[in-house]
Amino acid sequence: SREGLAEEQPAAYKDVDVVVDIVHRAGLSQKVARLRPLGVIKG
């Protein structure tokens, strides 16, 4: 469906690095590791 395609566009997602930085600076969490994605599984 068109709605499903819109949800899967890269622009629909926030940059995880930006989100982590904001949450860290707000004092809601601490950075403890940097992870690198290896792949995506859809099912």
C-alpha cells in the first residue's frame, strides 16, 4: 500500500546518532558503546 511505502522511506526515520546525542545531553541516558549494524531482516 502507499501508506506502507511511505513508512519505509529513509526520510521517515530519525538519525539514530542525533537521537542518542540528544538523550545523552538531556541526562536521560549514558553512552556506553557504539554499535554498527550488520544487516536488516524483514519478515
